Amino acid sequence: MKRVLLCALLLGPAVATAQAEAKPDLEAAKAAFWKNDFKEAAAAYQTAVDTYPDNPDLWFNLGTAEAHAERFGPAFHALEQALRLDPEHSDAAHNLARIRTLVIRDSLGEGSSGRLILPGEDDLGTGLLTAVLPRTLVFVFTGSWVLLFGCLYLARRTAASGRRTALVFGAVLMGLVAVGAGGLFMGRMNIVDETTYGVVVADKVDAHQGPGAQYPTVVKILSGVKVRISGVDRDWEQVVLPDGSGVWLPRAAVRHLR
């Protein structure tokens, strides 16, 4: 894969907002990045995220450096982590989509026998819960309640029966919108945010029926596929595929999202 293609597609590192004591390491990381020493930059950013794991910009920088170093599995993981911390991180979403396209194109060009799960086939049944950002759900929930009470107030004060009916209907509609937004928000908190997810970081890994290479291979999974962690047995982790079936992967092939 051409590095120049990555440079054309990926955004450069963002300015991370970490604490002052981390600035020397960040300056060294940025200097290494712009000197095209992407592995050195990734190592420095890895140290930074180990120290400040809740900073989405640092994860974004790490993922971008890993992508330029053509280590796409770790890049996927870092960018997914940035989006988990900040779902509105548009730069992370941009770079994630770009490297996903590159990995899929290269894999299809190589060819593969048997079933192959690609990045992007991994919504894990949570597409509706993650389609709308939490901030938007809170805004819709709050706004719909305000409009609901506004409609009820006006309905009590109006004398025209037709207008009163329309206002009551509006209040009912706003109530349904509020219930829907609240339900999606609670579902995201209780299902998405409380579930342990991981990202496949191996370039292409065999998924087995049981916790060991002696079990039959079920499917091959590309790097970047997001999985739901459901169990562990020694050096193997059980994960849930998009179709709901459980398979086992080597623990080294999967990195958890925090």
C-alpha cells in the first residue's frame, strides 16, 4: 500500500489538550510525525494515552500515526477509542472511514476463500442506538417537553375548539417524541455504554468455534471489525459477530475499548 496515498487521505495530528507535564512528549511526537517517523510518533502518542486515557485528541493522534505507519489494526482501535470518548470527533470519523476503505479494497484485491467479515459489517445490532449523538438526543428530549407543556398551556387558554384539538394533538406528538428520545438515550447508556467492545487489530484472523486453534474455523475477520466481548478462556476471547453468533479469537488479536 502506498504511503503517499495515506498522506493524501488522512488528516494530520490534532493539537491535543493534555496537561502541561505531557507537553515535551507531545512535542517530540509531533516532530517525529512531521519528519515521517510515524512509528516513533506512534510510540510517543501511546505513552501519552497511557498517561491520559480520557483525551480523545491523543487517541486520534495515535490512530493517525499508526495509519501512516501502515499498522491499520492499532489505527482502527485508536480511532474507535477517540470516537467512544467523543462521538462528535469528526476528524477521527473521517480518518476511520478512509482507512476502512483502504483495508477493504486491499483485502478484496488479494482475494480470500470462505466467509470474510469486513470493517463496517459490525454494527452489532446497535445501529439505531448509536445513529443519533447523545447531545442531539438530550436536545430533542428537552425541546419536546418544552413544546409539550407549551401546547397544553395554549390549549387551556384557547376558546376555539379546532385550535384546541390541534394543540392537544401537538402535545401528544411532542410527548411521543420525548419518550422516543429518552428511550434511545437510556438504551445507549444501558446497552451500548455498559457493554464491553473490542476491535480486531490483527490484519486477518481466523475465528474458531471454541477457545483454541484445534477447533474448526468459522470465518475470517479483517482488522478494524468491532466486536462485542462475551467471554474469556485463557488466551482466547469469545466475541459476538454481527449475526449474533459467538466465535473465539486469540486475545492478542483483539483490543478492548474503554
